[in-house]
Amino acid sequence: HHATQVINPANRRSYMYDDIGCAVIWFEEEKIEWADKAKIWVTDITTGKWLDARTALYDTNNITSMAFGLVAHENNGTTKEGEVTVDFTEVSKRIFKIEANQNRRVY
């Protein structure tokens, strides 16, 4: 329910992660030069549909496989009433903050 897939656009190689947090940290720690061109897919928590991670919305108060608490939604129509959603840019910031506070390696 939290799977993330990253595709290198140059060679079409695919990388799978437990959740978006692992992928975002991998880009940073491994200094992936093609990160800004990567195709990143996440699964919608409600439907299971694969979504473009850069356009998905995320809510932030969940139990997830790697404890980042972030789940993807295609739009606000699949979130619970009152949930606040954030975009991919904010998700990345939150992931680095969580990682720094926990001082852990996740992938």
C-alpha cells in the first residue's frame, strides 16, 4: 500500500522501495544525478492505482512500513475529512527532517 517505484529515464532501469521516504533519501545519499528527471510512481492508499509522485497529494499522519507516515492520494477526494495534504516538495522536506531526527538509514 505504500510502494514506490523509480525509473531511470536514460536506461529505463526500475528501482522499488517500501515507501516514498526510502526513494527520496536514496536520491540524496547516492547522489543520483538523474533524480530531477526520474519518473517516480507511488500507490494511491485508497485505490492502489499508481500515481506520479510529483503530482500526488500526501497526508502525513499514518502508520507506514518505514515510519515516515506519508501516504499518497490522487486528489483530495480520497482523503478523510479534515486531513491536511501536502505536495511532493513538502513531502521531501519532511522526509529529510524525519531522517535527521531519527538518524537512521532506511533502504
